[in-house]
Amino acid sequence: MKTQLAIMMALILGILFAQVEMNYSYEMKYGDGKEVRGQASNNPYTTDYSYFENLLDINTYFGNNIYIYTQLEYSNPPLYGYSRTGIDSMISTYYVEYSNDRLNMKLGDIYELYGRGLSFYTMQDQSIDYNNSLKGLSLNYFIRNDLRISSFFGRGDYAFRSSPANRETDYQFDTNALLGSIDYENQWIGFFHYS
């Protein structure tokens, strides 16, 4: 009985993982030197400045419909932001996406663009430690090729600096978002968006 169960599990896992595709992207930033501070005064001074930052992006595809994105970060200290050295802080970004011909659904850290960016826009720029993503759920349903309804809800913390010279953020606010939209595109009329 145990042998049959093991064979069945191996067969099922072999079928499932035969359609798994993964790719990785690794980026390392290292610097050690001096930083000039107080340039606005007549008396600038230098301080030690170093950073060691590692980013690993993992893209996983399960067949044609499921995509998982994960970004791991080990930084001690990073170029900007807080150090991430523990297992509990290494996963900086993740989301799971399911898509077929009519439906697209994302769950996790959401990066979306609504109304060509005028209604809603979230993005990440690692080089300046900017990330205004929200953790939540995004749904896009294509009624026809030219008509789409979308909804999004999520929440997150947005941290920012009072001065670009600061390495760590010193201000933060909580964000909640609930959004619904209709997009219509026609070759004669153009693009119509309502949120």
C-alpha cells in the first residue's frame, strides 16, 4: 500500500513539476569610501560610507497560467533603507498571478497602473529605495477584447525621507485603497477610462 502511494505521489509530482520553469536574476552592490556631508555650509566634512546589498529575483512559472515572483534581499547596510539580515526580513517583494484568456488576478505586492497612471500607479525603484506598492488583490476581467473591468483593494505602509541625504526613512503613512475601473478602447474613438 505504501509503495503504491509513493509511486502515485511521485507520478503526480512529476507531472506537476514537469511544467515548472524558473529563472533567477542576481544583483550585488558594494561600496566603501567617504561621504561628503554639510555641503551647504562653508565647512563640509566627510564620514565613512559603505554598503553591501544583494538582490535575488526569482521568477517561477507553473504551466501557462500561474506565475510567482519573489524578491529576496540581504543588505548590511544597504545603499538606502534599513538592513535586512534576518530570514524574517529577507523577502522584500512577492506576488502570485493567475491569468487566462479573460481573467487576470494578482495577490501579494501589487504594482498596477490605472488610467495611464493618473488614477493609480504603484512602482518600485530599488536604486532610490522607492516602493509604494500595496499588499492586496487585483482583478482584471476582459468582457470583450476592447472592454475590461478592473478592481483593486489593498493596504500598505509608505515610508519616505524628509531629506534625500538621509539613508533611512524618517516619515511614514499608512495607505488603504479600493478601486474599480472600466476601460474601453476603440480604433475610431480612442481610449476611455472611468475609475
